[in-house]
Amino acid sequence: MQGNISQKLVVIQPTRGWRALKLHELWEFRDLFYFLAWRDIKVRYKQTFFGIAWAVFNPLAQMLIWAFLFGKIARFPSNGLPYILIALTGTLVWNYFTAVVTGSCNSVVSNANLVSKIYFPRLIIPLSVISLGLLDLAISFGVGILVMAYYQVAPHIQVVFLPIFVILATISAMGIGLWASAVGVKYRDIGKLIPYALQLCFFVTPVAYLGTVFPEKHQWLFYLNPIAGAIDGFRWSLLGIPIDWGRVGISSLIGLFAFLYGIFYYKRMERTFADVI
């Protein structure tokens, strides 16, 4: 006996404006987000001798190098604090920023088989990269607290605002990463160019030094960099180093603009991913 079979027809159509984000679908496909995030974490540390210790070694090595070059040799100011803490706080934010940018840049291409076979909100792919970056940041931050304890420097009361600047760093990184991942589907060279661009940006970003080392009239130029404000805010929250809120605001607004542009550009281009990937 053959029963009645009811079929549900699902029509997938492109949408415009804010509706194109389809934020409700991100929640509906949250299991896929967890799967991709956990997969990235396992792949990152699979078959490595030191495993998760790399998240500790990397910022420590960079911290020592920058502290020696800029603190001992160049003798840049450190606001009365051990220079190694200036280098450490900047390195933590910068490493998180670059990890999210580079990871999201290559995320769509590395999941080509998934993109071309099934439907799901494509925005989940680059967003899942944030989890790995946050894990490394949390581990490195724990090391930073130990270094501060060694130098007998206690976190300031405004440390409660630290998550705000982590969010700012995330927004800035995702804006660039979303744009790069969308462009990289068609032009694979972008995945190779982004790491070089980040290396160049490092020297014009106050990672290993304070922005005050440059002449007052030129300092505003450095805050056109969307990550500069997050780094300054991170140092203010953790070490109590005074910052120029106007410049931090400019940097944050540029980061927000980059995020909005990146997410809408990504959503506009995602309809062609399966055809060209």
C-alpha cells in the first residue's frame, strides 16, 4: 500500500538590504558553526609535538624580540612600565587580529566541497574562524597575566571594559576577512597577498610601541588603522595607559565601517561562490 507523501518545496532566492543577512539562519545552522569551529581547533593542533603550547610560545617569543628591539635598543617610552608589557599587550591583540583575518580569508576556498554541494548560510564559514582566534587569545592572555604578576603590575579597575576592545578587534578583523574571503573565491592570489599586507601594516600599527612616539601632528594618521584603537584600548584596560579617546573613536568607526562593508560585500558575492569556486 502506497501512502500519501507530502513534499515541502523550499525556494532559495537572493534578498536585498538587511534581510540579506538572514541572521535567523545563523541560529538555525548553529550546529554546523560548532562543527566547523571544533574542526579548525582540532586541525590546528593535530599531529603537533607541542600542541596548544604554540599559543604560549608564539606571543612570548615576539614579546621578547620587540621588547629588546624597541625597549633596549631604540629606547622607546613605556609610560613608566616595563617595556615588555607594552610589547606583550600589543602582540596579543595583533596576533588575534591577524589570525582572524588570514583564517577567514582562506575559509571559503578551503571549504569548497561544502559550498558547492549543500545549502547553508555561507556566513558561517568565516565566522567560525573567530573561535580558534579567541582560544589562542585566551591562552595568551593567561600568559600575559603571569608576566604582569612577575613584574608586580596589577590589572587596573577598567579591565572590566577589556571585552569591548576584543569585540572591536573582532569587528575590524572580520570586515577585512569577509571582503578578502569573497574576493579570494575568484582571485586566489588574495590569499597570498593578505599575509604580506599584514606584515607591512605591522610597522605602521602601534603593536610594539606606543602611538605617542610619533610627532603629535602626525599621530592621527596611525588611527586611520582600524586595529590601532583596539590595541590602545587593550593597553588602557589592562595597564592603565592614558589614551586619546577621539583617536580611538575614529579608529573604531573605521573598523565598524570596514565590517559593514565587508559583510554586505560578502553577502552580495556569495550567490556566485558555488559557480566559481
